[in-house]
Amino acid sequence: MPQRPGQRLNAPRTSSAGSRAQGEGEDVNRTLEGGRKPLHYAADCGQLEILEFLLLKGADINAPDKHNITPLLSAVYEGHVSCVKLLLSKGADKTVKGPDGLTAFEATDNQAIKTLLQ
């Protein structure tokens, strides 16, 4: 259908990290522009379903990004309790320190997250 002046065609809303990973042969552990992996972006944005999908496809749960931040630290920094819970249940290392030298427990004031990390 031809586009009329002023008319916009809308693409469906999807997570680019998750949709890229669905492509056949796509490496879920590859480093994207910005020095982070898809799992970091999903954790940072609170995308629980994308986290689950990437982990199911073999994403490295403890992979550091270019700043030495793990997906768990990303979720903690942004206060995404459900993502923290999922990552811990799948074996994320809670003893890893971020670039500030703090563990996930030390880096948060969120009591729900602190409880999960104890």
C-alpha cells in the first residue's frame, strides 16, 4: 500500500535485544554496540521475559560488560526486583563487585532486593 503524505507506517513494538536474539544463529553472548550484551540491556530495562528467553538460549549470566557490570548488578542498580529474583534463581554470582568496588548487596538501598541478596 503506498504511503500518503503525513501517513506513518508503524512497526510492531519489540525489544531489539530480544528480537535480535531470536534470529537463527544469533549469538546471545555477543557484545553489542555500547560494550554490553543483550542480557545486560534486558536486566537494565526490567525486561523479565527477555531475560528468561536469553538465559534459555544460553546467555552467560555472569558476563561483565565493558564497565565490569554484570546483568545482576544492572538489575540491582535499576531496582528491578523481579529481574534480580530471576537472575539469582538461575545462579547469578552475587559476590561480584561492580566498578565502584561494591557488591550488589552493598550497592542497593532497596530492602526487597537486599532481602533477596542475603
